[in-house]
Amino acid sequence: MTIRFESFFSAQTRLMRASEIRDLLKLTEGRDVISLAGGLPDPETFPREEIKKILEDIMSNNWREALQYSATAGVASFRKELASFSETRGIKGQGVSNVFVSTGSQEALFMIAQLLIDPGDYVIVESPTYLAALNAFRTRSPRFEGVPIEEDGMDIEVLESKLKRIKAEGSKVKMIYTIPTAQNPGGVTMTYQKRKALIEMASRYDTLIVEDDAYGHLVFEGESPPAIKALDKEERVIYTSTFSKILSPGFRLGWVLAEEEFIRELELMKQNVDLHTSTFTQYIAAEALRRNVVQNNLPRIRQIYREKRDVMIEALQDNFPGDTKWSRPVGGMFVFAWVSQKLDTAKLLPTALERGVAYVPGSSFFHDFSGKNTMRLNFSFPTKEQLKKGIQLLGSLLKEFS
Amino acid sequence: MTIRFESFFSAQTRLMRASEIRDLLKLTEGRDVISLAGGLPDPETFPREEIKKILEDIMSNNWREALQYSATAGVASFRKELASFSETRGIKGQGVSNVFVSTGSQEALFMIAQLLIDPGDYVIVESPTYLAALNAFRTRSPRFEGVPIEEDGMDIEVLESKLKRIKAEGSKVKMIYTIPTAQNPGGVTMTYQKRKALIEMASRYDTLIVEDDAYGHLVFEGESPPAIKALDKEERVIYTSTFSKILSPGFRLGWVLAEEEFIRELELMKQNVDLHTSTFTQYIAAEALRRNVVQNNLPRIRQIYREKRDVMIEALQDNFPGDTKWSRPVGGMFVFAWVSQKLDTAKLLPTALERGVAYVPGSSFFHDFSGKNTMRLNFSFPTKEQLKKGIQLLGSLLKEFS
């Protein structure tokens, strides 16, 4: 006889629910399904030879330190490299004490949520936005307000009207979460003018900006404006980024740039969560920055993804029904599509999987689970052949059900 | 002008306080102080040559997978190796779905606390116990009850009287947290008889056992009884252990063995916390298990630590005042000492640091911050010379202040 765990779980645990969609997508693992659902980088972008050399050198010279425990906020030499690397996004004047290393940027988002959000606090997000950020924030039960994104980023007028309304209520917005560059899933980049307007608004309404710059180095068309953090004179911006798209997701390395007091609080929390991030992978990434391996590899990654985006966009034009719209991303890894209003992409998913293609129903990317007729399509991981075939399969399905 | 963060922090954050002791000990970094305060393994125990070979092979054969995202519960081949490795602790019949990989065992403890504890819930801990576990649990504001440890482990009679009292109150104990083997900081191992009594008691009073087996493979004197999990017929035991002491802490790898339903909840939570643990270090450890690198290295680690323990014990006998008592650990990395009742080891620490030696004041290891006259002394990391010198310095200081 084994016990039932139900009675032992905390109230918070009992509120968490397994996502049916995740369960569905898990079923496709190992099956002959073309997955446009993931968010995996193309393994061809991994600088294998350079990493191999770095590993040899670490195991010859720094193995004692690289295999040992290390400081909670991150390995000092890595933090120093990260402070310099930030300059490639226009962010100057960051010292080691402004840098914090996290176990992927997911951990940074989780800890920022724990540090800032009390249940019922207002949190403003883009609509749509990164699904795993929404879930990290949900662990603190905030009140979400969504701001639509336009071709040139967040709709600043809607944002201001929300800030005004919440202020009039006598409440305050704890933070505005934005992915200003090559937005996930929208694929758009916020203009320099809007960035300036956003930071001025944050100051006027006394709120914080959490800037997720995961794709800041992956803009393959047009300009990549400086990070919002580069315009930050009042330390209102908590900046986070990741090595998952520019080196290797298997290293689980993300980082935060913020004011020192905030970094110290992150450090206190991380002591409880996981003590510190892998010393070994931090040593690898520090060397990859110091030797310019990351920097020199970026043009190649951008080219690979631009080509794959073009293949997907062409396939969409050739195969999707006339009433479908889709983003033409200037960077990143995803196309976002709006299909016929009559369709619910979550309900369509099981049939798509049967036909051999997977995608993420778009409603997961909306804080209020709207956007039932949307879907996110990944172009970074599948081969070009798979992209064509996957979009063909999906196109026929949409035509059939429209 | 920069903003003040104070007004943005969540209520929970404002409750967290920096530990003065941690701040003090941080000041010693890079200074000429012999640290008996840490918990670092001896780098000589790292199987450097074998890891080097494994890295070469991964970068030749599995680099595409090892550098990529991986499943939240852990890399399947690693989970399989862990299920087998559990048999070395007497734990049989564990399948892949009973195994969960965490970012060090710290993350396992943190997530177990989030999943199980509601504020005010009873949690029973050993007194003294592992300080970072106490802190992880404190994030959920439990009511702690402490049970003293004896030469042969937890005082089972005190435990039962507490369970009885709490039951009579109409309450329930959510979990009993125990480090039954080479206890940290106590250094004692619970007998087989007491393990059986403990699990029967957990069944009788319907509670869970969280078994921290961090030192299960590091018993260098006498028997290492099977894990409590090995005696578990009702899936009441949530078992956790770590690679930090048997391979490398820099990899940040821990694991949990538990009933499938519980593993699924951990997985849901980990999606929010950090998506998954480093794929790359999981591949290394999986190979280190498959090639018996970990298993074959254990006798060497035990011998190194037994020798160092002997050096510390001898130095204690030669240098500490007559009214001091200390544990004679049968495994692990620490000696725990009780000095004169008149002394407060936390207040003594700044003077000790000035004299060139650091330790952890013992009160941090007590849920109620009692044990003011105790200290934890690490023998795994310092050299034998440092151990002698450090204990000498501390001995003179104690004699002076007693």
C-alpha cells in the first residue's frame, strides 16, 4: 500500500495544474512528427571546436577551481566578462557588482518574480509574450495587464492609459515586463523612440522595467537598437539575457544586470534556491567570451536563422489559406500566425499531431489566454526540408478546417 | 538620481535578512585566514583524468545533445544510471520515473519545501541540522520542532513524544527532515534499528520523511546502513543526494528518488524555476557513473577524509581546553564542537578571524538558534598543515576567553 500525496501538498501546489498542451506535445517525443513547437537552437550554431579547445585548457589549467563550489552571484571572472559584453548592447558603466549569474534566464525571471511581486500586484506584460515568463510570474499570483504589440513594439498609448488608470485607482504597477528586441513570440523590435518613451513613462509612473533581451544578439534584419537598459539613468531597468541562443542552452547560463542592492537580494534568494550556478559551465562561457568565440559566432547564427525564416515565410505564402496573417520576424526563432477566427488552434492540435506536425497554440502566450486563433511556429531547429513539409501539412489542415 | 528599491520588494523579500555571519565570513575571502568554515571537498578527490577523457568523448560523440536543451526531470540516460546507482545504498526497484535531477541537492530541498509546506505547518528537524536546509524550509514559514541527535542518530523517543503531542493538538507533521548517515554537522550515523523505528513511526503518525543522503557514500568508519528509502514500503520517503561530494560540486547536480506523482509535481515546479539542470554536466556525470568512475573513486575519497579527520581530532585533543567536547565523525566532512557554556561562538568569531582562523558558529545549525556555545569545523578542504595550525589558533583563543 502506498500513500496518497494529495493531503501533503501545500495549498500553492494544489493550485498548479499540469498543462494539457505540454502533455500532448510530450507525447510526440520520439514519434515521427515535425515539431514547429520547440524553441531549440540549431545545433549547427554550437561552436563545437572552440568549446572542445576551451575544455582542454580548463582541464589543464583551472580544473581545481572549475570543478569546485563557487560564489552565489557567479564566478568573478565571468561576471567581469559579462559586464564588458553588455557594451555590445550599448550598456555601459556596469561593474562586477551589477552582474548576477543565473541558471538560465528562467531562474532570473523566477527570482525577480519572487523578489518583487506580492499576490494581487499589477504586472504589465506584452500581449502576446513569453509563456515561461508568464508561468514564472504566476507563481506569485499577480494581476496581469496586457499591452498589445505593434510592428514597432509595444503600443505605448495603451500602456500609458493603463498606467494612468492604475494610478487613479491609487495602485502602483510593480513592473513592466518587455522583450523589446525580436520579441517572442511576436518577432517585432521596439524602436529607439518607443524605448525612450517607455523609460520616461516608467519614471513618471514610478515603476520598474524587466527587460528580457534573450534575442538582442539575434537580429538578422535591420537595426538592433541599444537595450532599454542603455537608456536607464535611474536604475529602473532589471535586464536579463541568456547564453541559450548564442552559445549553448545545455550550459544553463543566464545573467542579470541591475542596481547593486537588487543584485544582493537576488544573491540572498539564490542561496536558498540552488546555492550557485554550475561553476564548470561558467568557466566555459567566460573563456568563450574572453576568446571572442561568442562574438565571432553571432554573424553565422544570424545568417542561418535568416535563411530558415525565409524558407518558412515562403512556405507560409505557398500553403496557408488566404485569411491567415503572420509576422515577418526581424530576429529570433519564431513566426507568430493568426488563422481564421473560426478556428481554435488548441482544439486543432491533436489532429495536427496525427498528421505529423506540431506547433504551440498561441493562447498560451496571452496572459488572459485569449488569441485562440493564433499559433507559434519555430524555424530555428527544424531542417529546411522539415520546415517546408511541416508548413505544407499545417496548410492543408487549415484549409480543410477553415 | 537612482530609485530606492525598498518600496518595490515583496513582503516576503522584506522579511529576508542578510546573515551577519555570512557577511563576516565573506570578508575573509582572499585574506590570509585558515578557513574551517567551508564545506568544500578536497580538489584532490576530483577524478580529473577520467573527466578529461569523458569530455573528449562527449565532444566527439554526443555534443549535439549535450549542448542542447533537455527534459525538465533530467536526461533520460542519467536518470537510468541514477536508478541503478541507488542500489549501492540498498534502494531497489526504482525506475526512471522515480528519479528527478536537480541543480544541486539545494534545489531539491527548496522545491520539496515549496511543494509540501504551508505557512505554520509542522516540520521536524534534527537538532543540530544542515543550515542551508533550514533556510530553504524557512522560505515557507513552517513551525519547526527539533529532535536532538545521539551517538546512534535521532532521539527516537523525543521524536515520538513530539509526534504524539502534535497529533493530540489535532495537527499533523508535514515532514521529518533527517540526514541519517554521517549527519551534518553532528557526524553520527543512525543505526538500522532506529531507521526501522523511524519509518514505522512515520507510517503510524501519517507523515513524510525527507532523507538527505549527501554523505551516504562517505562513511569511512564502521558500517553504512542502507538508506531509510531502502526500507520504505509506502513511498513515504523522499530521498535526495548530491554529486557535490562524490564527483564535483562545480557540476551542480543533485537528485531525488520518490513516488512518481511527487516527481511529476517537482517537474511542474522546475519548469518555472529553471526549466532544467545543465544538460552538459548531466552527460558528464552519467558517463562517470556508467564507467564506474564515481564508484571506483569512493574508497580514495574516504581514505583522504579519514586521515584528515584523524589530524583534526588529534589537534583538538592537543589544543582545545579541557571543558570542550567534540564529535568523532564516522563520515562526512565536519567535526562539531561544544565549548565552554560561558562562550558565545558567534561573538567570538571576529576575534578568531583577526587571529587568522574561521569556523561556523553552531547556532546557525539549530532551528531555534540555540547552541550558542557550539561550532562546526571542516576538515575536508584545508591541508593537514592548515588543520593543525587552525586548531592551534582556535585552541589558544578558547583558552584565553574561557
